[in-house]
Amino acid sequence: MGKTNIRGLFVVGLTAILLAGCASNEPDNGPGMDPGTQAPSGAAEPVEKPKPTPEPVKPMVDRGKIVVPLDELGASETLTGIFHFDFDQAIVKRAGHAELNKHAQVLSTNSRLRVRLEGHADERGTREYNLALGERRANAIRAYLVAQGVSRSQVEVISYGEEKPVNSGHSESSWAQNRRVEVVYR
């Protein structure tokens, strides 16, 4: 063998040694694989597939009421959407604030949802007065929701006055049930 051939073999051998020393001992995961998973090598270990993140459960409308999910296990709460008022008043009672806040949260995070606020009054007073009172009550609920971040375009107001009582009795307890605003999801 000549000097040139020995030098050539020496250079090739030295290059092979240098490349072997630079090689990583970590397995190549390949494109699109998590650093914690290993690429398949024969039948040694199964490949872990990344678990898809579940879609958050969204509120749903059921017969005009909103059903709000509480957790990923399927627990939910149906909001009643009925708010009562004192005689001849259109002021939202504190007792309804917690539920109204839930309605506001649902509406402000789901811009496609729409509600109709139906205002009602008891049988006392003229038809015209009760229609106006029902409208004032529904507008009070709308103002509360808008103050909590709900878009005005999501809320429709209508008044039925005394025309749709839930209790046809003629006592204070019956009238108290009829002085209300109902939230109806569409």
C-alpha cells in the first residue's frame, strides 16, 4: 500500500471516530412527538399518543331555561330565570343578584345566546298601567345585565302586564307570585 492510501484510510477513520463521538445517546423522537415519548424502535415500547384536551362544556338552552355546567363530570344547574318585585316597584331585589350574575356570565361569554325578558304585574291597576309597570321591571333587569357586561343586542324586552298570571288567586301571596320578570332563552 502506498502512502496516499494509508493517509486516506487514516482520514476516513478519524472522521468516523469524530462523528461517532458527536452522536447523541438520546433517542430521536421524530417530528411532532412529545419530548417525553420515545419513537418506536421495533416492538420495544408502545408510543404514547398525546391526549386531546376536552372541549369545555357549554351552557345549553332547555325549554327556554339555561342549563349551566358546573364541572366536567356532568353536574349542572338550571337557572330559574324568575325575578320577583315588590308592589308597584321596578327595583331589582338583592335576593336575585346572585342568579342574575350567573345569567350575565353566561350571556357575556356566549354572544350567540339571546334572551327575552318578560315583564308581568298583578291584577291591581289599569291594563295600561300594568303593561308599563311590566316593561319598567323588564328594563330594570336588562339594565342590571348590561351593567354586568351583557350586550344590549342580546336582550329583548316585552311586557304582558297582568295578562299572564302564574297564580289566579286574589290574595297578596298570589299577587306576589305574579309581580315578576321571566328570563326566556331563545
